[in-house]
Amino acid sequence: MDYLMYINGEFVESKTKRTITSINPATSEKLAVFPRAGKDDVEYAVESGHLAFKRGKWADMSAQERGGYLLKIAQGIGEEAKELAELETKDNGKPLKETIFIDVNSAISCFEFYANNAQRLLEDGCINPADNVQTHLTREPVGVVAHIIPWNYPLLMASWKLAPSLVTGNSIILKPSCETSLTALELAKIIDKAGLPKGVVSIITGTGEEVGMELIRHTKVDMISFTGSTSVGKLIMKEASVNLKKLVLELGGKSANIIFGDADVDVALGGAMTSIFMNQGQMCTAGSRLLVQEDIYDRFVERLVEKTQKIRLGNGLDPDTDMGPLISSEQRQKVLSYIQIGKKEGACLLTGGKVPADEKLENGFFLEPTIFETKDAMSTIAQEEIFGPVLTIMKFKTEGEAIDIANNTRYGLASMIWTKDLNKAHKVSRQLKAGSVWINTYGAFYNEVPFGGVKESGLGRELGREGLLEYANLKSTTADTSGRPLVSMWFSR
Ligand code: NAP
Ligand code: MG
């Protein structure tokens, strides 16, 4: 076994003795073997988290003091940055320049942000609701929180959840995706070195159906923070009613990228490509629906296709690679089946759509960057989240038409607007049903800025103050200092 899980401050096998083998999606080579947890492992992790919470060593520290531990974790990630980036690229497939600059760097800065700001962000002060009455508002940790995360940003999603939930004093059980558990298990080593009290963090590996479901149904788990598909999110919402768990659900998307005729075309072209081909399109915020205004449409689409055909596919470790493989053979099959549907529905395939012929790529799960053009905003490829490098382009005439198309989806995660007219951009933004709108940029994540969806893209927020407060219960403590509270006189006879 190459890796062990981390439960109650120890590195352990699964009680089931079962394992999972992780492979490199660029080569299909075996990468590492790690435990496949079962029900008893979940029980052990939840019980140790529950006990740690009850003992209160962590929960009773100040946020400032807990922040000190987070800084040690940030430092630990920094010391292993190169190795972690390479491991993430091997396990997930995405290019090394992405794992270095996005995944690992943002993981470090997220731990630093909450370490340095939690004390201030959690402050709540006093109110005087009546004469001689004082209410203190306090934020208290929720208890045992389970994090279930996907495979597209493994280390980063773990960090977005661990940093705010830990600094608020909770006990955590993290379950990474079984496609990409390795950087989470490396993170367990870093957390162990940081010296948090035993049981405060457990990282257990296994499948969603088994470990994930067990966590969701466990009555000693008080909260679930989940990032993944809308279908699993709905299932979680249903199951979590067992003890009315608090939920944060960061789910799927079908984000519209609106290019107005007055946009800076070169910049918008780059943005449109990044928003659908970065991480092989496996981004929840992917700008998978491209809406282009009619006056620039033909030339814009022509240039987009030309540039897309120049994208270099390859192993993510190769510095010349622009796009790596998809996460798995099944994911590629799923994306290919959407491409078939697109063709059947009569959409026009402008480029891509196939497994590349290049022999050097034959062992990986590569797929050509693909662009469809359609007039049918209700077609499957314009409505469903494909989660791969497949773009669907539509033409629009007016601002109103763009807004209608953009909002015509069950999702509401993000939207992008490209124009030189900032007044127009803000006016359009106000009408878009999305949790995040990016104007003249894409994927601009900042630790200070809350992120999350509306409609079927989810509930709650991550990052920012709002993302932190999700992990705290608000308590009001009201004291009457009059000595003669009204309530004592109801039965005064
Ligand atoms: P997924 O299939 O929903 O899986 C996400 C996680 O849930 C994995 O750890 C998975 O475990 C687990 N899981 C699966 N079935 C479960 C069940 N019945 N009960 C409990 N847990 C279960 O999603 P994915 O394919 O990994 O990721 C892609 C999806 O995530 C896309 O829809 C994408 O939009 C969304 N996403 C959203 C955001 C956001 O912030 N809104 C960010 C990134 C991704 P195993 O896979 O290990 O079995
Ligand atoms: Mg892998």
C-alpha cells in the first residue's frame, strides 16, 4: 500500500483491508494504492471527531490560535508545492502550469487568508433590543462536519473546505473523490505535522456510495459540505434530513459567456477559450454556452475555431501541453455520448468531436477540444452539463435576448460578460440568475469573495466571510439587567 488514511491522528488501513488503485489518466499507468474505507472506518472517524469536539481542546481555542495551526498547514503545502503540483497533474491529468499556479498556490493562500482573518470575520458584537436588555451574538462551531469533494480540483476543494471549517473550531471528516485521493492523503501528512489535536481532522478514502452515504446518514455528523454533481447534491439533501444536517451544496453549472459586439475581441477570445478548455472543461463554472452578438459573430467564431485547432494535447507534465486527458475512460465516454447527441440534434460541429488519432496519446483519455454551433437553446448540448471540452455557441441580437438565453437553464452558477461598456455590463449582471458574474474576465476567484450557485447549482457559499459563517451557528445570548423583567410578572398573583 502506497498511502494510508488518516483517522484520529493516526495513519491507518481500512478495517475492510480493501484498496483502490489510482491511475494516471494521461498514460493509464498505475500511480498508487490507497485504502477503500467501509462503514466501520466511517464510524471510527465520526466517533473520533465527535469526541474531539466534545473534549473542546480545538473548539474552545480562539480563532486566532487555530489560525496559527492553519499557517503551519499553509507553510507545509508551500514546502511540498512542487511535489504536490506534480502529483495532482499525474493523478488528475491537468497541465502542470495549472496545478502550480492555480491548485497549489490557491490552496496555500486560502489557508493563509482564513488564518489571518477569521478572528475579525467571526466577530459579532452586541445589540440592545430594549432598555436594560443586552444581546451578545456569538458564532459557534457546528460540530462534526463532513466534506465530500470531486476530482476536478482535489487539493483546492479540500482547502476551500478545510480552512474555514477548521478555523471556526469544527471537527472534520474529509472524503476526497476516489479518482483523485492522493493529494488529500499528502495533505493529511502536512496536517499531522501541524499538530492539531487528535481527531479534529480525519481524511478517509473510499467511494461516495459507501463512505459518502454513510457520512450523510450518520446522526453524529452535524453538517455536510459537498461539492459535486447536482444529482448527488439532491440525493444528499434528501438523506441529510435524518437529523436535519446543515448543508452547503456546490453543484453543477451550464454557465453563459456573453460576448457583446463592443468587446475587446482578442481578450474575449482568450477568455472564451480558457473558460471551456482549461482543466479540459472539467470546471463547474465552465463557460460551456458561448453567446456571441451577431455583428461580430462570424469573424469571432472563425478565429475561435482557428485558435482551438492549435491547442496542444499531451501529458500534463510536458511544459508544451495546453490540455491534458479527461479524468477517466468513463468520463470520456460520457462526453463522447453528448457529442453524438449534439450531432443527432442537428447542431453543427465546427471542430473536434473525436478521440485524437496521435499514437502518443493512445493510452490516455484524451479528447479533441470540441465546438458546436446551434440555434436551439433548448437542445441537450445547450442545456446539460457535459463537464468536458465541449463548447456550444449561439448567436444573439439584443441584450434582452442574451439575458433570456443565459437564464434559460436549471443551473445558476456563473456567467461572464465581455463588453467595453461597464454600465451595460452591470445592468446585464443584475438580470442574470447566477451566483457569480465575471465582467471582462473568467474564473476570477479571490479568497475574499464568496462563491456559490443559485437554482440547481446549489445552496450556501464558499470563500469570503459568508463561506466562513456557513461553518458556525449563530447564537444570541440575551440578558435583562433591569432586575424586574416583564416575564417574572405574568403570574404575580
Ligand atoms: P459527483 O459524482 O457528484 O461526486 C462528487 C463526490 O461525491 C465524490 O467524492 C463522490 O465519490 C461522491 N459521491 C458520489 N455519489 C455519492 C453518493 N451517492 N453519496 C455520497 N457521496 C457521493 O461529482 P464528480 O463527477 O466527482 O464532479 C463533477 C461535478 O462536480 C460536476 O457536476 C461539477 O459541476 C461539480 N462541481 C461543482 C463545483 C462547485 O463549486 N459548484 C466545483 C467543482 C465541481 P466517488 O466519486 O469517489 O465515488
Ligand atoms: Mg487518478
